[in-house]
Amino acid sequence: MTDTIIRGATRADMATIGTLGAMLVREHYEFDPQRFIRATSRTAEGYGYFLGTQLENASVCVLVAEQDGKVVGYTYATIEPRDWMSLRDAAGVIQDIIIDPEHRGGGVGRTLLDATLAFLQSKGAPRVVLSTAARNEGAQRFFASAGFRPTMIEMTKEL
């Protein structure tokens, strides 16, 4: 079994993170192409660029999971204030978590999630929320096994 190192992302990681982010976009689009955006030839570059702009923000967490010197997953999480529109008090929000499919099922995701939760707790987050695609049952089981519970159901109607 290969050791997993969890560390803060650096600018040098952004190309790989962008590729993983584009994979996340593709997976969601495959779940529901009417709800989620389609990946383009520029998605990886744009995703990496955006997350690179977040690295210096003290209320943002961008962590990578590394095995044998290669980034195999990342998380992007934020500390958010009370949000009246979503009826949610202050919280840590996990925006993204993705593991390269070749590295899933071996504990990398759980190790990365635990490190992200520790970061959010260290910043004073009283709770952590996240969203999963309705059809992503594997992710829902994963998060439930880590103690998350369902609290909202998003519904979409095309006009």
C-alpha cells in the first residue's frame, strides 16, 4: 500500500488540479447534462487558474493527496458566513473533493476529507456542508460513512 501525503496545494499543482476539476465537471455533466455544465477544451486550464487564485485566502482550503510524488486528488473548501438565502448559519463548505478513479477505494478520499474537516474546524467552522449530485450514490454513501446527513434536495426545472 502506498503512503498518502496530504498537503496544501501549490501553484505547481494547478495543472493536475485543473485536470481533476475537469474530470469532476465531466462526471457531473454525465449525471445530468441539463443541470451541469459541459467540460470544454479549456475547462482544466480555467479550473486550475481559478483554484490558484484561492491559495492565499486564509479562509480557503485547497489540499492535495499525493502518492509517490503524484497528486491523485484534491479538496477545495471555504469558510462561509451565515447565508440567509440558503437558510444556513456560518459553516465550512466543501466545494470540491475528487480522487483520480485509479486511486479510489483505498482510503485516499477519507484521508483527504479528514484533513479538510480538520482545517475547517481549526478555522472555527461549527459545521460542514456539501452537495453531491443526486445520481452520485457512491459519493453519498462515502459522505454518510463519514457522518454527513442529507439536509436539502435541489430540484431543477428547465424552462
